[in-house]
Amino acid sequence: MDESMSIIHSGCPLYSCRVCRTKTGWRHQPWCELKELTVPGCTECRYHDIAGGSCVHPAMKKGGAV
């Protein structure tokens, strides 16, 4: 895989991989089981609340908007 293609391109600037905790604009860690996923959705984010279906990022709690 081309290294430039392995960079995470999420539509959300608050995205953080639920496995390796890498953020948008960076590459997954080599050991990450989601490293092939370069355009992740909310369900792959560590801040996604599965039960509530919403973002629980600390910035969102303070009234921040994406």
C-alpha cells in the first residue's frame, strides 16, 4: 500500500481511531487492525457512543460544533 494512501481522511476533525487512537491526517499505527480503513465513519471513532448514536468527544460537551 502506498504510504500517502494510508493517511486517515475522515470528514470529522475530531475523529480518533477506536483501536490505535490515531487522529485525522495521520496514519494508523502499524499494529492497528483498522489500518486498511483510510476513510472511516463515525462507528470507527473512539468518541462514537454506540448506544446513543452520537459523538461524546469532550469538545462536543462544551458546546463545540464540527
